[in-house]
Amino acid sequence: GAGVSQSPSNKVTEKGKDVELRCDPISGHTALYWYRQSLGQGLEFLIYFQGNSAPDKSGLPSDRFSAERTGGSVSTLTIQRTQQEDSAVYLCASSLLGPDFREQYFGPGTRLTVT
Amino acid sequence: AQSVTQLGSHVSVSEGALVLLRCNYSSSVPPYLFWYVQYPNQGLQLLLKYTSAATLVKGINGFEAEFKKSETSFHLTKPSAHMSDAAEYFCATRNSGNTPLVFGKGTRLSVIA
């Protein structure tokens, strides 16, 4: 079946512009995660959705970052007034929910370059 | 907060040699532990997981890892490296079933012919 997809695969933007990154999770996966992968910082958690609500936003680095999820499916990560330090690969993952371990399936990522 | 530390940002081995990638965890309770692999321009793929059922965990592609509480370690091994194993490997942990993953910095594995 289809895995997690992300779009665009690459995005180059000028400093100060807003960008939107999209994640399409695996159908039926209630949990959705955004992570950021950057040089020197490794992989960092940004935000977690359970359905359409976000019980954990603790990883969002500033108020320029926001995310939403609609219909328990597609999620959009928005970065306003982009800065050069926002350059990174943004990874999305989805999983089923449950009391025990549920594997997170990762998308290929969106590579964001802020010039 | 739980964390993992990967020793060595880059490991180079010859084809057919033993692969050993090191990971130490910091946790006051038995954690969930994972190894992920990332091939160039791809997302992360789960290699194996430890969820306290067994200390020696076997994963895909011939990899395995052993949970050693006395050493707070969860090192990844493979008896014989293959060229296709060249990738970045991440050790990760999480508090419970659906909490976010906390990753190590990653170790890039190179395999020399």
C-alpha cells in the first residue's frame, strides 16, 4: 500500500517568505509526527497530532512555526518569515494508536533551503 | 528526560567485516529503544526495536542489537558488512507507546570494497 508522502520534495525560498509543507499519512493512521533534521542538530521532534488535535507541540522552535491537521489525515506545517536557520529536512511520520508500541512510518522528507 | 548517545559520527568498515555501531541510553526505567536506518534522500526505516520482551533483538537485513542494562547500552551489530549497508543509522528512544521519538545524532556507516 501507499506509504507516507510529503510535498514538495525540495523547496528553495527567500528569507522572510512563508512556506507550507504537506504530509499525507498512511490511511487509517491516527497519530502523525513532524520532525526536523538539520546539520549539527540531528533529528528533532516538532509536533505530534492525535487525530486533528495536537497534544504535544513542545518541539516547535518559535511562534513562526505552526501546524494543522484536517480530517484526521493531511497535515500542513507552516513556517512564517523564514530564516536561514530554518534550512533543514522536514520529516513526517504516521502510526496507529494504541497502548503498546506502534511503529512510526516515515515519509521521504521535504528539503527546505532558505537563501 | 530520556536520551540516547551515539558514539562515533562516522564508522568505516571493509566489506565482509563486522559492523558495530554504539548507542548508550539514559533512562531511570526500562526504555523503548530503536535503531533506524536512512538511505540517501529517503526517510527513516525501522531496523529493530527493544520493548523489554527479549534482550537480544533481531532486525531486518541481518542486523541485531543487545540490550545491556548493566552498561546502559544498545549497540547495533552485523557479522558481515555489505556494500548496501552504507547509510546513516540512528538510535532512538521513547517514553511510551505513542510519544515522540528522541534520536541520537546518527552514525554514518561507510563500507569499503
